Amino acid sequence: MTLLSKPLESFKAIEVIELDQSSIVEWFKVKGLIPKSKACPKCQMAMKFIEMQDSLDGFAWRCTTESKRCSLRDGTYIEKIRIDAPVTKPAFDKI
């Protein structure tokens, strides 16, 4: 079975680092590490999950009414962590 042929929820953390950034973010959502939806802190309307190149993760939450943006990490336990998956791969390879 190849990595991409099984459901994201069955991936182990060590397997996730082999995926592309979009799949990694989806795995974080599936595992509840980042929210599947977010309300705008300003207007409380549902925010849209968008691709954003200048973001550390390549994605962000954007309000459709207030033009407010939030990191996908905001409000999560990984909010203060500033490391991306490709940087961690060499560390996992040694395990």
C-alpha cells in the first residue's frame, strides 16, 4: 500500500512528513491539531481557508467580510512553533 492510497486519518506522524504541504495541513485537520473551520475574531463570520504563499505554512484563514487574515496555527497549541515539515524530516530519518 502506498502512502497516498490510504486515508489520511490512518497515517502515522512519521509518514506524514513524506506528503506535500497541502496533504500535511489536511492531516493536521483530520487529527484535530488545527481547526476544520474558524470564525473571524472581528465579525464572528465563518472564515475561508486559503492558500497564501507568504505564510509559513502556505495557508491561512481569511474573513470574507472584514478582510482579516489569521494563521492556520492561531489559537492552537502549535501557535508558537515556527518550524516547517521539511526541516523536521532529517531528524525523523535518524530515528
